[in-house]
Amino acid sequence: MLVHPQFDPIAFSLGPVSVHWYGLMYLVGFLLFLGVGRWRIKRGNPPGWQSQEMDDLLFYGVLGVILGGRLGYVLFYKPDFYLHHPIDIIKVWEGGMAFHGGFLGVLVAMWLFGRKTGRTFLQVTDLIAPLVPLGLAFGRLGNFINGELWGRVTRIDAPWAMGFPQARAADASSALTTPQWQEWLLQYGMLPRHPSQLYQFALEGLTLFALLWWYSGKPRKTGQVSAMFLLGYGLFRFIAEFTREPDDFLGLLAMNLSMGQWLSLPMILIGAHMLWWSSRSR
């Protein structure tokens, strides 16, 4: 069994200010979004954009990610806690960001940007859709470095199995109480788990980026690239959630699906409908 390397979450310090790896991963994602977006625009894909517009687009996107991601986590995952501890909502440095909330925040931001620049909503989302997976990939790397959002328990002899020291409390209270697992816990102090952060890095990040990069490389009808993002992300996230440990304060919901899976289903359905609709439109 592999063991999580227990990275120091602080990358470096500048006097009293500590810079965390998780924040750096967000920064790298935003910079890649800007750089790759400008490169695509200079190549005329999609046409009709100026590379300088990416600066304003990034500003809107950052606000959407941070505000939407935080509010999504508050409303989707821990509404009761934050209802009684409202001041903790602003403590972003303690963790707690939801992709689906950040996604909704970005949609609102892109709608506002479209109104400002005289473009349709789908024209804006078609531009940014191939760029988003890069940010998702580095966000998952940040999760792995922090040793958070670990995976479900897997086979003892699995070559991908990884023990997470951060999960010891969850391991000790695990429902896996067979003598074999108890002996494993006594010997290693950790249960073998899926490194689900790396699965999501590979699926929602690298694979989705390659898919959208190829798909958007040819002329498409307005909305088709956005639809492919919704469909691709929803499917990849739904699959990866089978290996990710559900949040302990939520567990599995109806039909033994996680909150992440239930939030991904509308993305899959909307993405499939948009592809069908755009293929029939002129």
C-alpha cells in the first residue's frame, strides 16, 4: 500500500504571510486560462475575439469561481452549520469550495460579461469551455497535496491503494469491521483507499481538456462546445464519484448516489439536450 506523502500545505512564507499550495494551484489554473485563451484567440479560434478581452474575462471568471464556489459549498453541503456560524462563510482559507457552485457562479459572471460586450451567453461559454479543465486539473492537485477529499476503501492488494494519515479518524470508525480489516488497521493504522483526487485530475482535468481541445478545433455551431463540456464533465465526475469517499456529514443520498453525482446528473442531461438541439438548429 502506498502512503500519502504528507506534503506541507504551506508552499512558502513571506514574513507573517503564508502561501498555501492550494492557493498556488488556483493561481496556476487562472494563469493557464489566460495564457491558453489568448493563444487560441490569436489563432482565430473562435473568431471575432481580441486577446485583450481575456483580461476582463478572467476577472469576471475569478469572481464567479470564488463567490460561487464558496456559496455553493455553504448551500449544497453544510447549510445548517453555516446558518448557525455565518461568520465562518468568509473563512475560505479553511477550505470548502464546491465545483458545482463555482460553475453556477461562472455562468452568472459570463452572462454579465456577455451583456457588457454585446455577445450572447453561449458565445462566451464556447470560448471558455476548453480552458476550464486546466483549472480543474490543478484544483485536484491541490486537493491531493492537502490530503483531502480522499477516496473510498479499496482492495488491500490493489496496486493503486493509498493510505491517507488524514483519514485515520474515518478509518477507525469505518463500518468495515471484519477481522481482516481490523488486523490491517492494527498493523498499518490506515485503510487502503482510492487516490480519487488523482482520478479526477486525470478525468475532469487532462482527459476533458484533450477532448474539448480536439472538439473545438473544428468549426462548431454556437453552443456545441459548451454542451460537450457539460456532458463530458458531468459523466467524468459521476464516474469518479464512485471511488470518492462521500462527505461524512452527508453520506450517500437516494439510490446510493453522492451529492456530487446528483449535482452532475443535470449537467449530463442539459449537455445532451443542448447537443441534440444545436444539431437540429441552423
